[in-house]
Amino acid sequence: MPLVTAVVAAAVGARARRGRRLVPLTGVARWGRVLALVALFALAAVDALTDLVLVSTLGVVVVVAGLLASPRTVAVLGGVALALAAVLAVILEPAQSSPLRLANVAVGVGIALASATARAQRIRDVERLRRRDAALLRSIGDAILGVDAAGRVTFTNPAAVRLLGLERGDGDVTGRPVDDVLAVRTAGGEDLRAAVRAAVAAEQPLDRTGALVVRPQGGTVPVDLVVQPLVEGEGAVLSLRDVSARDRAARDRERLLRLELQDVEQRRVLRALEQALLPATPQVARTAFDVTYLPADVHAPSGGDLYDVHVLPDGRVHLLVVDVVGHDVASTRDALRIQHLIRALALTGTPVGRLVADADRLLAAAGDPPMATVLAAAYDPETGALEVASGGHPPALLVSPGGATRWLEAEGRGIGFPMAGSADVVRTVLVPGALLVLYTDGLVEAEHDIVAGLDRLAAHAARLRGDDRPGWTDRLAAAQLDDAQRRDDTLILAVRRLPG
């Protein structure tokens, strides 16, 4: 049987070579398999006519068929072989007829069926693994490229097509050199393609963070690049992770940190400005001062509400509350101008009743004057004599030691308004134990009803009058503004004449 043995060896060798792939044959390969089986049967018949050992040859043929055909085909061929073996054993080999020869063919059929079934199962397993791997590749968010030892792309996933900007073509770059598909460099401009080729050729891993993929449409995408070699001689897998979101988050964190540092610095500057705008009150005999300032915006603790307490050359105390329209730095600047100007007028002996009008006239001469309400007073700590003049400002509140309250209502128009000035001056005496409360409208207009706000202020001031601890104006503000929606700066200046 030299011819049959040679054919069997060739078939087994071909199967062994194809067995490395473990995939179904199609097209030309399928027809070649059929022709090979036909040739084997023909050779078996020739062998039978010459050597008269066809029964054994059929057994070999069936075994070879198990290496090449599907289980169904092997079952059909095995049945035919058994039937043919039985007939030929009687016709061609009557002298040598033996159940052992038929058993030889039956064993061959069994071996062929087992081989074909195992082969089909392996093919199904490999196909299932292939589909699973393909699904995993599609689901991975990172761009994945397979590269063989020659540096050619073997597979890509959809993320790679998107990242590398291959949507405009068919997206299939299999077989193309990886250098044509992947353009990657460092942030400093160094081309990394040579490093990728070297890593693949040397079967060495490569890890580069902060690389940039250059897209064919223009622009770059920041990525983390990893080259991981496969088994010896099989190439490598390239992984590219888009870190644009991470970089944006890092930039946002850096920007937020800068803003926080700027905010801290601004708060420090504003606190310093607030201290400069709210100076310490002077030491005056038999008199205690208390001040509270609450900005409308806690992030901008300066506005248009200012006060001034200054001892005049004649021993009286100059008292001033200014409320400029607005809450910004410009309002603070205008309030300071008015504060300094009225103090200068008071120091030169200008009567309380003329302070508002003279300040408006001087500011108008220097340009467009700001709009502000003003409450000015002159207080004599020796006698308690008090003069109050207003420029459109809410009235001062006088609280007696017994709790009686009185509004010191002086008519007038504010600075920057037509006919600015004080129409009259209210004169009274601050007796020992009495309180004088000057304030801005933010204290009584928080709930929009100024009449109700004034009534609440009088009631709270009368109730708290006996509490002479430091921070009296803080407690008054807390009681007055409890649960109120503040929309304006609030300033309170309290003057208490002490017994003695």
C-alpha cells in the first residue's frame, strides 16, 4: 500500500497545518477537501484491484475523512465504507474473509467520527472565543490596535477608528503599516513612531503617558500609549487611552485652585479695606460707641455705607452716617469723598445744618456729585447737648433710660439731589443712660415695609437698652434682621451717654 500511505501522510500533514487555525474551510479549500476524499476512494479501489486488501484501505480512508470532513459527512462515508467493505470482503477476498477486517473498518469509522466531532467542537469553541473577543474589543473605550512582527496592523477596534480619525475612510486599516495609521508624538514634539516600531520588533513593552495623537483632519488628542508584546513572533497590541477628560479635569482643578487663591487674597484685601473704612472710635469721656456693619454681599465687605466719629477742636464729637447709592467699590469711593469732605467742613466750624448743602455744592463744582443720603450730628459729651441734621436720611432714634423712644426727624434732601441740604436741625439732650442710634436704611427696609421696620427697631432698641456689654449693635442687628432677606448694606452707630 505505498500509494495509499503516501496520500494519507499528505492529507494528515495538510490537516495538521490547517489545524493550527482551527477554523472552517470555505471556497477553494472546501472543494479541495472533496476532491481529496474522492481521490482517496479511487486510490483505494485501485489498491483493491492490485493488492486485494481493499477492506483495510477503506478503514484508513475513513480515518483520513475524519480529519477532513464534518461529523455528518464522516457518518455517511462510514456507513458507505462499512457496506462496501462487507460486499468487497465477500466478492474480492473470499479466502481471507474475516470479521476482524470488518472490525478494522468499523474501528476506523469510530475513530473518524470522534476526530470529526472533536474538530467541529474546537471550531465552535474558537468561533465563540473569536466573537467574544470581537465584542470585548468593541466595548473597550481605549483604542486598540494589533500589530504583527513586520509592523503591519492586524486588527483595530471602533475606538481606534474614532481616535485616529479614520471615519472618513472605510475604517479598515488591516495590513497597512502602523506608521501610516498611527501618528503619535510627545508634547515636546518628539516622534514616537520609531519607538513603537522598536518596541514591537524587540518584543519589549513601552509605556508613554502624556503623548499626543495627531489626527489626519488636524488637531491632537492627548493619550497614554502602551505597547504590550504578544507571544514570541506574534507582534504586539497597542493601547491608546484618550485622556482629554482627565487633562480637562486637571486644568479645571488648577483653574479652581487659582480662583480659590485669588479669592483668599481678595478676602484679605477686603478685610483690610473694611478695617480701614470702619475705623476705631475715639475715647470720649462719659461716652461709649458701638458700631456694626453688615455688607449685602459677604464676598464684597465694602459698599456705600460709612460712618465717621471725630472729636472737633471745641470738644464736641462730630457724628456722621453716609449711604451712597450702590454696593460696589465705586460706591465706597464716593462715600469716602463725602465722609472726608464733611469732616473737613466740620473741622472748619461749619454748622451742622449747613454741612449737607455745602458738601453738595463743593462736589458739584468738582464734577457730577454722587447720590447719597446723610445724617450728621454734633454731640457735646460734657452737657449731652445734641444737634441732628439730615440729608434725606432715615431719622435717628433716641432711647431714654426708661425705655421711651423718640424719632429725631429732621427734614432735608440728600447729596446729588435737587436742592440738597438740611431744612432744619433737631436739638435735644442725651441724658445719662440714654442711647442715640444712627443707622442706614438696610436695617429697616429688609422686609420692604419701612414703617414696620421702624416700629421693630424702636421696640428692639428699647428692649435691649439695659444691655451695656460690648457688641450692643450686633445684638440689635441680629434681633432686627432675624430671618429677614437682606438686600442692602446695613450700618448701625450707637452712642450711649454713661452716668457720671
